[in-house]
Amino acid sequence: MVSSVILPKELTSYRILRMQVSSRAIWTESVVTNGNLIHDYMANSLVRESKEMDRIRAAVKAAGIFVVLGYSERDGTSLYIAQSFISVDGAIVLHRRKIKPTHVERAVWGDGQADSLQTVVDSPFGKIGGLNCWEHLQPLLRYYEYSQGVQIHVAGWPPMFPMPDENVVTWQFSETDKGSLLASQFLAIEGQAFVLVATQVLTEPNLKKLNLLGTKICQTPGGGFSMIFGPDGKPLVEALSPGEEGILQADIDLRDIDYSKAMIDTVGHYSRPDLLSLQVNSKAAKVVTFMNE
């Protein structure tokens, strides 16, 4: 799962790149059928400290941009659904992992630990946050992000598709492009933040490579639903077609957040911590702990 969001240096626009990488087959095929695919997927997953990541960081620095990079991270012999926030000088200023892979994803990727609860980092463009996929349906995780002061949220998603024929396959609306887009839009409304939805496009030549031939869910070319929302949930750009790769761009003013915050600040004047509050464990668990620590 890889998606990138690029924030231009001048803060006059936001660009969304769609990458043609998918793990959809784990939802549509058996473990046995996917054995070779997952083996190759593991071999091609990105190591955070590697020459491949160094090349990405160098490119970010040369371009003078801020990137939130979503990818399948390899750490030793385990995989994680990860996001690296790369600053304009090419440094990884925040690295986090999806805290709970969704459903069958748990057969491939591990859990993020408490250090992945930090989802927001300062930047020259404002406070930038990010979540992966169905982390947008974790209400406590969203709330904790709001408490970190997010102003620009990056919503990373894999390809999602329209509702398939219910007479052919049983599927959930929440697993569709529209359902995922609504989840992202709701975060903008609830958190009073600009939201950049970064998605991917699946093309016909990739179906065989990704073991997706004959699936009743995927449509090619398709899967894309990138969008930019304002802090009141209003779409700020015209959507691309689901199979179109391209750049979405919008001029924004962070002061516009105050319009929404004046109406509802879920971690400020519109909260009741005397009645309801959130407890957070910020200490990451370790597989080995020394008794004298």
C-alpha cells in the first residue's frame, strides 16, 4: 500500500500522486493462492533506513517539498503499514504504523505500537497529520489527533471501488470508494482540518501481477477517489475520474480553520472533559524488556 501527498513549498497548492500498488488480493483470494504474491510483496517492501529510502529523501530535499509517504514497511522479517513524514530538508520527522491492520490485513502486517499514536508534526506549512485507511474509523485515534492540533490531515487509502453487484458478491458499503471518501470528509468536519485524500489507481496490466484476475470487486482502470476537503467538509476541487492519474491543487488559508473552530472545537470549547475524556498509553511495548530497566 503506497500513496504520496506532496505539499508545495509555497503553500499555494497541494498535489496528490496516485501510485499503482495494491494488496487487494488478500481480500479476494486464499492464503495458499496468494503465497507467491506475498513472498514477492515482502521482498519489495521498503525498509525505513535503506538506500531506497535515502533516494526518496534526497528527491524530497531537492524538490523543496514536504511529503507524507505511505508504504508497506519491512522491519526485519515483519511488515507494517507505515507512514513517513519527510520534511523539506529530507529528514523523516515522524514515522508511524497503522495501529491495527484491518480484518485479513492482520495475516500480513503487524500492529503499530504506542509510538504510532503521534500522528501530527509541525512543518513550515502548519501542523500536518495522517492516518492510514480504516484508522479513519477509529474514533479515539481521531480524537487524539485532534488534540495534537492537526491543521492539514493526510488520508492515505488503497484503491477502493464502487459497490459490486450484491447478487454476485456480499460486500459492505464502508468498503467502497464512496464510503471511504465519506470517512475522510467526516474527519474534516469533526476535526475542523483541511483533509487531503491520497488514493491509488489500479490498471488492467496490474491485475495478473497482483493476482486479481476474475475478481468481482476491482474495476480497471479504477480505484481512485482523491480529493481535498476544507475544514467544514466542503470539497475544494473537482474530482478526477476513478481511473485517471493526475494532480489535484487547491489554494488554502489556514486562518479559515477558525471559521469552523468558532462553531465547534471538539477538543476545546465544544468538549466536556469533566464528563468524557480520553486515556492514552504513550509507552511503546517491547518484545524484550530487561529487568533492571
